[in-house]
Amino acid sequence: MPAVAQVEYLLATIDTIDAMATDPQAWPRRQAAWASGDLSLETARVLGELRDYPQAYETETAGRNRRWPARFRAMLDGGGTTFVLVGADHLVGPESVLVKLAEAGLRARRI
């Protein structure tokens, strides 16, 4: 991870800790919204990371999402059953793994 992205990642972590201390119900609200199918809170959080910490977002989220379709296709082409689990941050936003999979002609679904 580039040095700038490392610093941004640490700053984003501090922001997260501060937000949880300021509003202890933030995490339960995000979990409840996600569980109900409402992706707006997670999407807003990810877009905030993109805005505030673009290098960390690029390294931790967008860059990985762009690399995954080829890896997933290789797993699928290997035969058998394939199950992939990714974190919520990878499922929302303009560079989401779902967007990248669709661009690669792969269909994904939430279960």
C-alpha cells in the first residue's frame, strides 16, 4: 500500500472510531439498514471515504474490485461450486465489485 494510502487509511480509521464514540447508534443503524436492503447509509459512507481519502479508497476498495472479476472468472471456470464473500464496502459505489462484475459479463446476486 502506498504511503499516502496508509496515512489516509489510518485517518479514516480514526474518523470511524470518533464517529462511533460520538454516535454509538450509528453502527446498529447501518447494520439494520443493510439488513433491510437499504444500501443508502453504506453508500454514503463509502462515497465519503472516496471524497475524503481517495488514495485509501483506491487501494482498499476500487483497485481490489477491478482485479476481482478475473479471479472470480478463473474460480468459476475451475468447475465445482463457487461462493465468494466480500465486505459491504465492496458492494456499493461507482467502483463496486458488482459494477465491475457486470462490466465483465458476470452475474452476481445478494443472498
